[in-house]
Amino acid sequence: PTNIPTAVPTAVPTAVPTNTPGVPPTAVPTAVPGVPPVAAFTSSCGPFPITTGNANMVINYEFGTVNAADAIQFTVSATSTGYGAIGFRAAGMMGGMTNIDPIAFDADQVLDMAQTTGMTPPTPDVSNDVTKVSITNTGGVITAVFYRLLNTGDAADMALSKGLMLNFVWSFGNGKVDNGWVNHTPTQRGQADITLDACVVTAVPTAVPTAVPTNTPGVPPTAVPTNVPTAVPTAVPTAVPTNTPGVPPTAVPTAVPTNIPTAVPTAVPTAVPTNTPGVPPTAVPTAVPGVPPVAAFTSSCGPFPITTGNA
């Protein structure tokens, strides 16, 4: 036993203490606290235009997914100093403001609005199921890009689907969507029954061959070529040539020639000549000389009256 340590203790620390952190702090936060990142919309079909008949309201939509859930994205441009809005309801419900599921936007925000119940402006939905992608305001035209799930699970939102027929409503006007709405004029609104595209996608041809090309034939040849005929030729003719006809000629005529006619000529006339005419002359003429006879009319259809209005 010994009290002597096996290693001499190091009196000097291996590193000098410092107040500088090993990793420099990030001066700018990488995300805004309390604001979740916007999930990416992946388009799978579209975009498709919705005809408004008004050059001041241009609407397109496309189908896709957000986190593997089916979604629809709208790009809406409104020539407005205030707001723009779109909405959906069951097909055939033309006119009025009842039962519309609206989405409204202005130059700063996009809001999911509660379903309408009358002619009063809609209010923001308790559950905001619409996500803003971007908003631009250029030359008096506000363009908003936003999406929502086809089925948000919110009873206040209309469930959408590919190929669905619905009544589509749009409008634009002055004021903010959350404060100071101003009623739009008759030329700043519209609606129509439309059918969302069914997005029937045809199969994309495969650009890459399914198999690697090869010089080896897929089916081997059936046999090796040969000069030997498949059947032995016949050296001897099947019949001996002969000058004898196959059918002997007829030496004797089939009938004896004759000068006698086949029918005896008639020596006696069949009738005795006579000066008496075959038909006796008519003593009285049958028609007036110089006046042609009237041809007879034979009816086949009618008579029919022609109305003159005068007795």
C-alpha cells in the first residue's frame, strides 16, 4: 500500500474559464412566437376558372392536399379598395343571402365567415378553417390566395368535393371584412350554379422502359435453317405420258343427215279469202266531224272545300 497517487494531479486547468458561450446565440428568432407555420398546399389538379362575367372579379381554384388531407385552394383577384368575398351553398338556392358559407378578404387578412341567415353582413366564424397563403395589393387590385380542407369537420362550413354541383356566390365592395362592411352594388356581385371539376386524371405514360433492352430474342428461333427439303421429291412421274386420249373420239355421227324438213308444209291456206269486211261499217258517225271527243275524268280523291268567306 502507498499513499502516492499513480498520476500526478494537474495543477493547471486544461481550459481557461470564459464567459463566452460555446455556441453563439441566434440574434433573430427563427419563428414568430405563437404563430404556427403555414402548412404547404400541394396541387394535384387545376387550376380551373370560375366565370363571373365581371372583369373586376377573377376567380380560380385547384384541388390538392395539405398534410395528406384533401383540400381546395382559391386565387381571387378583386378590383376593390375594400374587400372581396366568395361563398358556397346548395345548388338551386338562387337569390338572397341565406345559407351561404362565405370566405372574405381585404388587403390585410383572409377570414372564414359564419353562414349567413339573412341580408345582414356575415361575421367571422368561431372556428377559422381557412388558411391565408398570400395577399397582394397592386394597382387597386387585391389578390388573395387561400385554402381550406374539402371537409373541415366544422358544421358551419359546407363540405366540398370534386365533381360537386353547388351555388357559387361572389361580391366585392368597400370597407374591411371585420369592421365597416359597405353593401356592394348590383354590379359588384353575382352567383351561378357550377360543378367543380371531377379531376379525372389519365395515366401518365412511363418514360423509362419497363425492361432493359437486350440482343437476345424473347422467343428463341423454332429451328435451325436447313437445305434439306421437308419432303423427298418424287423421281418418277405419277403417270406415264400417253398419246391415247382420255376419252375416245366418236367415230359415228349421233344422227343421220336428212333433207326432209322436220314439219310438213301447209299446202292449203288456213282461211278462204273474202271481200266481206271483218267488222261491218258503222252507219251513223260516232262523233261530230271536226270536234274531238271529250276525254272522261275519273276521280280518285275528294272533293274538298276551299273557304272564301263569301257565300
